[in-house]
Amino acid sequence: MKTSSIAFTAGLASTAAAYHCVNLTVPVDVSARNAVFNVSAPQNNIEVTEFILNDAQQGANYTAAVLAGYATVKGHYNLAATYCVPGQQQGRPGGPGRHGSWNKGQQGGQQQAPKNLQILTHGIGFDRSYWDLPYNAPNYSYSAVATDKYGFATFSYDRLGIGASSHGEPVNEIQAQLEIDALRALTVLLRNGAVPGVPKFEKYLHVGHSFGSVQTYALTAAYPELSDGIALTGFSANGSFLVDFLYGGNFVDVKTNPTLGPKYVHGYFAAGDASGVQTNFFAPKQFDAGILAFAAATGQPVTVGELLSIGGAAAVPNAFAKPVLVITGERDVPFCGGSCYNGAPAGSSIIAQTQKAFTATTIKAVVVPHAGHGLNLEYSHQFTYDTINTFFA
């Protein structure tokens, strides 16, 4: 599958697979009440490690210790995105034509566009390609399954500050709250039909992974009217295990990474090696060694501001009353401490305990057997894809 790239417009994306995708650049105006942290961006690996040790220290609250106040951060940013629709198959809608129009299906009958759009938000360590991995394509493509098998359209994007989206100052600008407002602004544009080349849909569904799930949770807690259903993957309401992610990642100054270094400034951290990626995302014996190497080579960084603000983003009750799926790997590190069935009362999973955070709906909680945090990259990925899409269907 390959895509065309046109700023804020849709064009042809000829694909080897059946589904069709176009790349977009979507301008958004964003405003958020960010924290002001009295901490400097680490300039080398020693300072990065010292930051991690301070942030993860047991019994301490480093975020509170360095919090100097709050300030409104606002700006005009660009979000890099990919819009995918089903290919032209019998019983499935036709994809976007050469000029963004809907074509007739292969049988000659006029096909209808998908009725529902999934808005996909990736987590730390990835960009939007998490949802459509080019490794052994399209085997690891969530978008391929959601579109061609289930008839949805998908809209993935690089989170603000990451990948091909606008970057920013990594301590007091690129934080959870600003990124949540970017998701809000993007959702409003999509719901209003204000993204050229992307039509209006009957329902707008949100899917997140990890930090993307945190942002999806926070979006629906603050703006429940913007979503018709959510799937939180690699997530639980228990934030006490995030320190395991900090220790496990072997984070280094992004400037020491030859691929990412030229693209980012000090204050962005990258995984130090493939072992750090494996620890945080892959369960034992549940992955192809080649995809670990791919994930390590193509991974994206995280900012100081994100690490200091991630905990508070989902630390509020959620009165969202529409369908909620929480699906997480049994061996998930940052949200289960490596075992989703330990530490939960009465034999319940840590994932099921997330119900307590939702005050107006009954969630569906699914633990993916044997899987780790990087659900889309493991042998069980098809189970994960099917579970999410059958839930929405």
C-alpha cells in the first residue's frame, strides 16, 4: 500500500492492497492550559538518565516538585494525517477515485461510502504508521482490516509534536493537554466536514493506543459530545506502572540517534536500543524478531513535557455514556506492570477495574492472552483488530 501526499486535499492512492489511503496535512488552532515546569531540557544522556530516575522515583512526585504554575499555550499547528477507505470489492464501498470522487464497484453498481469514521491516535514510540505498518504489509495494518474487512473509514494522524506534524518546545509546550486539544480541534473539523477530501460520516469513533488512549479518554471526559464510541488499547486506569515504562525504555537524548537527531531538539528522548523497545512493547515469544528491529529503527521520541503530564491527563472520572472498549495485552508493562491479572481484587483483571473510571456506561474489558503493550505488532494483532471492529460494528 502506498499513499499520495497533498496538503489538506485528497488524491489518488494506488495500492497493492485493496484499501486506499491518502496523506493529508490538516491545520489546527489549538489552546490549552499547560503546566509550567521549572526544569531544563536535558542536553546529554547523563542528564536524560537523571531525569528518568527523578521522574520514576518511588514515593516521590517529580511532576509536583518541578511544577511552577500554569500558562495558556496556543498556536497554529499542522497535523500530518492519513485517510483510508475500503477498496473496490464486491460488497464493499469503492475507494476514492483519482480526483477524490467515489467510484462504482467492480460489479458496476454504485457503492456507498463508509458510514462511520475511526479517528486513530498513536502512543509513545510511534507515529501514525502504527496503524498501517509497512512491515510485511498489509499483515500488520489495522487500517486494512477496519476498511476492507469491516467497511469503516480510518483517519490516523501524527500526534502534535511527533513525526511529520508540527514540532515544538519539549518541556512547556508539547504536553498532554495541548495534544488533547489538538485531537479535539481535529475531531471538530472532521465532524463538520471541514477537511477537504473527507466527507461527513454518521458516526465518529475514536481508537487510541497507550498515550493515545490517555488522550482519547481525556477528550471524551471533557467533550463527550465529540465521539460516538471509543476503543482504548494498551490502557488501564491504573497509572502506577508507568515508572516501569520509564525504567524499561533505556531512554537517551534524541540527538544521539542518527535518524531522529537531525529532526528534533534536546528535550526529546528516544529509546536507547532494541532491548528497551522489546521490554516496553513486546511480550516473550509473541513477536517476529524482524518487526522488533523495524520498530526500533523507525521509533519516534517522547518529550519531557509529555512524561511530566501524562499521569494527570486521565486522572479524572469520565461521564462518557456511549460504548467503551478497553483492550490490553496480558503482559502489558506500563498499564499492568507486566501482568494484567495480578494485583486486581477477586480475580478480576486490572483492565476490568477501569470500569470505576467510567460513571455513566458499562465498559467491555478484554485482556489479550499473552500479548504485551505493542498490540499491533504482535502475533495476536488480528485478534486485537477483530475485537475492536466487531465491537464497533
